[in-house]
Amino acid sequence: MNLPLNTSANISDPIAQARYNMIEQQIRPWNVLDADVLELLSVVRREDFVPAAYRNLAFADIEIPLLGDDAEEAVRLGQSMLQPKIEARMVQDLRIQPTDKVLEIGAGSGYMAALMAHRAERVVSLEVNPALASMARDNLRNAGVQNADVRQADAARDAIPDGPFDVIVLSGSVAQVPQNLLSLLREGGRLGAVVGNDPVMRFTLTRREGDRFVTTSPWDTTAPRLVNFPEPSSFSF
């Protein structure tokens, strides 16, 4: 999608200024340099995907709680939005194309699905929490996004229909890349996930090349856990 270029000269209200500051002060310095991705961030209104209680923090460099009044508990349960810079860099590094079919694990508020839907042909987003699934559907509908489908499902345990996919993205962290999801990638497909254990995690990008999977881990970060995916044993001998 070709989007009109936005510059600071167009900014005339506090929300637009805050959005511009987020892009220029948080996201661009984090090596997000793709002009289309940067423009996308100015078009998809992040504040419309944030609960009303946290709307004033929509552009802050934090994880925003989505459910309940206990912010720390919401983040612990994976019921939060990722930091804007992480979302932006994931979208950039996955190199989503207009013909791509995308699978997202963890819909959250629907914001990540909205970003990807502007670049992809179709996005299927799976969310285990019914309240978040409903929130994401409402937010995407209100934003006029018609090519993103949110379904309540547990991607760690349920069968996943509609594969194979060109892109799979996990909007949360896991201890290791799930093998069942790798099998859903078509030739040339990419899977992006934050992998590891706090405080050491890395964004891991896996590409299918025939029968091989080629993996790189280009940058460090942390993210809340996706629920129900396997965890390493805590026992030592």
C-alpha cells in the first residue's frame, strides 16, 4: 500500500505530535528505517487500539495493559500491548508482501494485526483470551480493517486451519520456536518470534527453504509470555 508521506510540518494537534515523537524518538533510532513502515505507523491510529484508561500512554515506550486494573498482572499474563518499537521492527523484518497470508499468534488489542493487514493480503489472528479476541475484533472493525480475521483459539494446543502461511508472527515470547507452527510455513515463508527466558531474549527469524529452516536472531528484546506454550524444566541435576 502506498501511503502519503507525513512530516512534522503537518502536525497541528497534541496526538499527532505525540505520534510523530514516537516514530522519530523511539522507533527510527531502533533501526526501523523502512519508509513504508514508518509511514504506516503514522496512518494506523495506535490510540484507537488502547483501552480508554491508558489512552494518554498510547505512544509511550512501555507495554500497555489491556485487561483489568493491575498493570503488572496484565503484563505477566500476556494481556498487554508490546512496546511500539518492537511491533514496528517485527513488521519491518518480516518483509510482508501484498500477496502474503499472515498468521498472528496473540491478537491482543488488534493493533499488530491492523499494521500487518495494511501490507498483507489477509491476516488470521488467533487469541486464546475471549475478552481480548472480542476487543481486537471491535477495534479492527472500528478502524475499517476488513482483511484481518480474529478467532478465539489456543495456538499452542488447537489445530490451526487455513495454512500454509507466508508469514507467522508471535506477538509475545516463547521459550523456543514452536515446531508445529514451522510446519505451517510455505516455501520462502518467515516466522518471527521473541525467544528465550527473561532477562535474555532475542527476536528470532526463521525462513523455510525447501526442507530446511534457516534461523537468525538479529536483535535483543523482551516480551510477555504467550500462554500454554512449552516451558523448559526448572529442575537441575
